[in-house]
Amino acid sequence: MEKRFIIYGILGWTMEILWTGLGSFLKGNLMLSSVTYLWMFPIYGLAVFLERIHDYIEELPWFIRGVIWVVIILSLEYLTGWLLKSFLGRCPWDYSDVTPYHIQGFIRLDYIPAWFLAGLVFERIHKALNKILT
């Protein structure tokens, strides 16, 4: 489980760096500046606990699974953002000034398609890890 935690943490960081770098490029920043937070490593690492959910839902149609992942990911993003704000006084990511499609600055509703896709990609990563690590 520890190896998977580390792998998911690193993959999450990588995904976030690529995503924010692409976002900066689309805004005209040719330096491709990216942003992530140290807090994100353990948050992404916790994806190891979502593997059981994947095992449970993997026979469902892909669209239903994608919707399930969106609900789970947005819920976890909201929860971890709220917890960090409660303990640190602020959430490292705050979408309040970035988009009108946010909920209390913790989650972005316009990211639903990205999280839908990320959930389905996560399933493939989980299957690959099962082959590699077992």
C-alpha cells in the first residue's frame, strides 16, 4: 500500500503540474509556469483508498463510472480544502477569484469534465499497478 500511496502522490503532482502549466500556456505564458502544493502529495496519495471503489464499480458502464468519479473527487476536494482551511486558516487552492463556477472556493464546477476523465484514467492506472506490483 505504501508504494501505491507514493505512486499516486507523484502522479497527482505530475498531473497538477501539467494541468497548471497548460493553463499558463493558454493564458500566453510561454514559460509554462506551474503550481502545486506540498499538501497535494498526501491528498493525491490517498487515491490508494479509492482502488476498492474501482473494484466495486468496474463492471458498470464507463459513463456511470465517470459520473461516480466526479462525485467522489469533487467531494474529496471539497473536504480536503475545508479541512486545510480549518487547520491552516486558508485553503492552498482558492477558486473564489478565478471562476464564478466554484463552491466556497474549494471546488470548481467547470472542472467536472476534467475530473470525469481523470477518474477513468485512474482506473487504468490502478489496473496497471495491479499487474506491476502484484
